[in-house]
Amino acid sequence: GVYFILYFNVCNRLLFFCNDMRNLKIFTKLFLSHTTLGLLSAILISYIFYTVISDALLERTLDQLSSINILKKDLVESYFFRSQQNLEALQVENKFGTIYHDLSASSGHSSENRDLTDIENLCQLYNFKNLHVFDTHHIQLFSTDKEMYPEGLLRRIDSVVSVEPDRIRIIDASHHAPDHQPLLFYYVPIHEMDELVGVVLVQENFQKLQTILLENTGMGNTGESYIVGYDFTMRSRSRFFPDSLPGLIRVETDAVQNSFQGRSGQGIINDYRGVSVLSAYRSIQNHDLKWVIISEIDEAEAMLPILRLRNYLIVVTLFIILLTIVITYFLSNAI
């Protein structure tokens, strides 16, 4: 009954409207009909144009961001690969074995040892930050660093290399760093007659990786690329919080979680600041590191051309509507 009453009222109003239209002058009928048609046409065309251009620009920006993300990922992976190759070459030359024997013979006194001077030069040549030499009992025989290694580091290394102790490994020990800075080591075993006699820990100079990530060409004023570790904390510095320690910035966004699940992609998400961003993400392909690399730009900046286009279309549409009203008025009057 209620629906019938509503239907009856609508029909009555339509009849009244039709009667009113029949009672109107032909000028008024032509003016209203043509103005309404022009108004709807202008709004519809502007909306379709805005939607198509907006989607195209959004897709183009995401594709560009994804290309930057892939490029950064390849550069980081290549950097690790070259570093491991350099260490493998030194291992093949038995450079570390010679140093270990010299240290054992001199009871750790390195000031008069030529090979130890050479290894310090190697650190500078390959841009490694520090080098530590240990025996199998965790006794440090040599170090280029005046400070002691972080507490718990050797236990962490033992737990990581227990599965494959005979190959060069990359070990992320950032959560052992007292200053919450990224801490990365290459584990290089020293063998003698197929027996493990010592270990060399080479500390990576993370500034080289930071330089790769801080290159923001083509990413605007709010674009950045950064690395997140397996513990959901940053490994590289944030562009927006340059004075904050990376290990204190947690990143548990959809991009990071998807990357750790083996999925790469792109989309609009909220970043670690809670700001809506366009994001491209993927995991770094390294057997020893569970890292992901994220490239993002604020949605507000990325969509700025669309907002300008929207404002331009509004002005043009209003002009067309005004022009339509004027032309319709004179044509209707003439008819």
C-alpha cells in the first residue's frame, strides 16, 4: 500500500509538470530544454574526460615509481654481489689464511706485520668499513676498529652460519647495534686442510647503499626509497626524519607486509607516517638477507596535476554552460 501511494504521488507530480509545460510559452520550453541538454552534456563530457585523464596519469605515475623501485633493487643487489665477489677473490688467494697464520705466530701483535697493513689497505680499496679476525673460540686476533664489536654479535653469527658454515655469508646484525644504525657483516671462513681454523668478519660501509637510496631524481619533493629489515624497522635513513635513527622507525605498512610474503606490486597506501602515498614495493633477492625495498611519493604531490586539471575543467565547463545559456536564449527567442 505504501509503495502504491508513493507511485501514485509521483505520477501525479509528473502529470502536473507536463500540464505546466504545456501551459508554458514555446520560448520557455525551448530555453529550458536546450539549456538542460547543454548543461548535462557539458558536465558529462567534463566528468568523462577528467576520469580518463586521472586514471591515465595515476597509472603512469605508478609505473614510473615501479621502474625506479626496480632500478634501486637491482643496484643494491649488484652492490652486494660485487662485494661478495671481491671477498671470494681474496679467499681464493688465501689472503685471509696468510693473515691468520701471521697473527697466530705473532700472538696478535700486528704493528710489524706487512700483511696486516695490506689488509687495512684492502678495506680502503674495497670500501669496507672494518675488518675483524677471530679464531674458532671467538678470540679476536685483529681488528681495524678501535671499538669492540657489539655484545651478542658472535652468538648471532654462530646461529646464522650453523647451517652453511663453509661459505661467505651476509649477516644483518642491526638489532645488535647500540646506536640503532644498520650493522652489516660479511662472514668469511678461513680453512686449512678442509678444516675451519678462523673467521673474518668484514663490516659493510652502509653509506654506499645509503647514497644509492637517497638518489631521488624523478621522485619530486616527497619521493623516497628505503629499505626495511625482517624486524619491520628501517635499515636506511628516512627522507622525512633525517635526524632519527633508522632502527627506531618501524614500518608495518601493507607494502612491507606484502613484500615479506613474496608479493611485489604497486598501489595507494598509508606509509609509516600515516600519509597517503603512491607506493611500489618488492623484496631484495639475496639468499642471506630478508629485506624489502620501498619507493613512494605522497599522493597529494602525485595528484597535483590532476587537481589543476579539475580546476581547469570546472572553469571551462562553467564558461560552456554560460555560453550555452546565452546562445539558447537568442535562438529560442528567434524561434
